[in-house]
Amino acid sequence: MKNLHIITPVKDSIASTLQTVKAIMSSTTDVQFRYTIYNDFSSEHSTAQLEKYSEEYGFELVNLSDITDHPSPNYLLVLQTAQRRAIENNADLLIVESDVIVAPDTVQRLVEGAT
């Protein structure tokens, strides 16, 4: 079965993003997944919190300010970057918005439905 890349685009919605992170990282699935948060020019405070949480919860953090100077929103760039990375790794791509909290079995059900 393919690997899975799960992404969440974020701009300053740290409280809801943290709930989403906890839900994704505690998902019960038999598929290997990489979870990446794309930080779209959040404030310095929010960026610092995301950096702290990335170490604590084990997700990858991509600060878009490191790769573009185009002001937010950068949804197209996020989609293009995530798609390229997924293709390079022969992985499926799942987008979970920062205000969505998934159930523990949601990822597994989506993977099973995609096969």
C-alpha cells in the first residue's frame, strides 16, 4: 500500500490547529504517513508555537516565508509543493484543514476507501 502525506495549511489559528494535530497524530491506521503543517505567514508568536509543537508532536513544519515572499494566502503554492512531494514519494495526499478534527479511524477509513 502507498504511503500517505497529510497536510494542513495554517495561518495563526493555533488553538484549532493544535486540536487537528493531536487528532491526526493519534490516528489509528496501518498506513505509514508523514504529517506536514504549512505555515502561511503566521505571526512570530504563532510561528514559535508551531515550531515548539512540531518538536513535541513530530510533524514537519514548512514555513512558507522560507520559500516565498508572496503574501498570504498561498494555498496554490501549498498544493503544488505538497503534490510534488507526494509524487516524489509515491504517496497519496490528504488535506486536513486547520479547523477539522478527525476521528481516530478517519484516516484508515479514507485509505481503505481509496483502494
